[in-house]
Amino acid sequence: MKAHTRVVVIGGGVVGCSVLYHLTKLGWSDVALIERSELTSGSTWHAAGGFHTLNGDTNMAALQGYTIRLYKELEAITGMSCGLHHVGGITLADNEARFEMLKAERAKHRYMGLDTEILGPEEINKLTDGMVNLEGILGALYDPLDGHLDPSGTTHAYARAARMGGAEIILHNRVLETNPTRDGWEVVTEKGTITCEHLVNAGGLWAREIGAMAGVYLPLLPMAHQYIVTDDIPEIMDILKSGREFPHVMDPGGESYLRQEGRGLCIGFYEKPCEPWAVDGTPWDFGHELLNEQFDKIEDSVTFAYRRFPVLERSGVKRVIHGPFTFAPDGNPLIGPVPGLRNYWSACAVMAGFSQGGGMGLALAQWMIEGEVERDPRGFDVARFGNWTSPGYTVPKVVETYQMRFSVSYPNEEALPRGPSAPPRCMRFSTA
């Protein structure tokens, strides 16, 4: 390990590796990444691996489009496979408000150069081989870019591309302290001390702990998230025999996402009785473990899914993946320079790492090297949360954001504080 480098990135998940790669891509080769365990430890390794461009923030949607297009570039650079499956994505609308929102999203996508389209029920039925119960469905938004990938392969492709650009990656080396110096930062690790001009906190599940070393509170919280992988399904096997793949389907009405996994299906839920995890801090010895199965949390969601996707009710469960990943209070990433600290950068709370990781890595690298970001960063700037932010604010707002993940959003809407069992309430402000 070097004694000095220009940048130290703490955290070897998909976001940290993306930041490292983009720094080298934009010309900084004297950079290093320090990971306490193996690459992908924490949230990355157990991610469902889906990716999509749909996002209510126009700039975030554009950066998500960049992320998805980047994967083929990574494969070409490194010769490694990201396990890409561009199967296309369908977001269902089962009410007028949702349908109008999807049509508005399509208009924004056209402006940004994203080729999405609105589907009617007959087209949905054709694309899904009749496996979706279309009762009450008005239409859908279709995006040919959407799909899924291999989380481990993609993260290691970022890492190899960064190494090819001159970056160093140090594994099995936990950071113990971060101390400001006259010229930057001193990073004390289990394998020694390294000084740097710039420090990037891409700590993922441990971003709060890494931030606390520098006296910073980062408003994020891990949430326990559960998805199910089924046994082989004859209908999916028939689709594969025909040389096709089943598309990615998001069902906001059922608060779920569904995709093909091998010869079966994978379905995940954003259930209302959700569970904050490690509220008081993430254990340092956590990494490649999963949480215990909790079917009671998703019982209502599964019942709804059986109605929407009847094939699931006839399918056995192969495995359940229940693991934590992080959210900021509003669900957007925490990216950029941390106010009050010289050359200390945040790259955390990227809850949709395989939709947003590439764009967030690009944005942060541009910010660090060029002093500004190509896209308006206000939606993901870490500075949008000030000194008033506390755990007492973060915890209930993250829970609310998780519960409203698939809710229809309206312009100038601000959610009001509410109890865990109360229905969503919103306040709308005039822009006049």
C-alpha cells in the first residue's frame, strides 16, 4: 500500500468501484480504493441486479440512462461480462393517476433521448406471454433499456477498468480513523496509514460510521429488503426455448418488481410493514450474511402478487434473499462535497446501485476534477441536508420513503410526518 495517493475511496461496493473507475477515466490515475473485506461486501453482493431509467427527477433519469449504456463499454474495455440481460421493462398502471404519470415520464424521456413508449393491455399481454393478470390495468410504460445483470461481475468489471487506468485496490483492510491534515486527509487502516488530498466516503452500509470518524452525520439508514426466487416455471422454460427472455415488470399497485431468474422468476417487494435495520449502527463484522426470512412482512404483498401474476401461486420457492441496503430521507443519493470539510466527498445512499451507480460515479468524478457537474446535482447533492438533520428525522423519513417507493408523485408535493400505520398524506404548494 502506498504512503500517499491523490484520492482514497473507502468502500468496495458498486458505487465505490464506479467512482474509482470514473476518476481514472477522467484523467486521475493516482487513486486508491480501500475495502474492509471483499469487493461487493455489504449490499452489492445480494442485490437483485435490476436496472431501469424511470425516475421522477429528469437529471437522475438521464444519469440512469448513462449508467445502463455504460455496461457494454465496461465489457468492451475489460473483456469481462456484466451478465447483461436487456430484456426491456414494463411499468404497469392500474389507475388514471399512475397512467398520467407514466405518460408524463415518457414525454421527459423523449426530451432526454430515451426511447420509451406507452403500451396498451394487448401489447402488455403479448410481451409477457399472457402471464400478467390485466384486470384493471389501463396501460404501461415500456423501456427497451431495462433489464438485469450480474452484480458481482459488474462490480469487478468496474474494478478491473479502474486498475487498467492506474488505480490501486486494497482489500481486507478496515479503515480505523480519518484525520484532516493541512493538505488533505490521513487515513489510518489496519495495514498502515495513507495520506491523500481527497477522501471519498463510499462506505455503503458503513457510511455513517465512516462519516462519524470525520465528525460528520450522514442522513441515511439501511432498510431490510426481501425478494423471492422461484423454482423452475414451465412457462418461463417455454419462453427460453423460443429464444426469448421474460421482461422486467414493475407493478406499483402491488409494490413489487418481477423479473426472470434462470428458468424461474424473481420478485421483490416494498412492503408497508417495512423494517429499519441497524438503526444504531452497522456491525463491522457484517458483510456477506443475510437476514432471517420474514414472510409475515410480505404476506399481503405476496397475496397481491399471486393475483397479478397467477403463475407464482403454482411455483415453489427456491430461496429467499433478505438483506439491508441504504436510503437517504428522500430516497435520492448523497453525492458531492460535504459542507465544512475540505476535500471530503460523499458517495453513499445510492439505493438503486445498478441503475444509478455509473451516473453517480461520473457526477462525483466530474465534481472533483472539473469543479462542476454536467447535470444539475441539486437532486442528489449531499448538501441538501443541513445541520438540522438528525437520526430523529432520518429514521421516520426513510421508512416513509420506502413505503412510498411506488406511490404517484405530484409537483410541489411535501410529505407530512405521520405514524407508521397511517395512510400517506401530502401537502401541495402553489408555485404562483
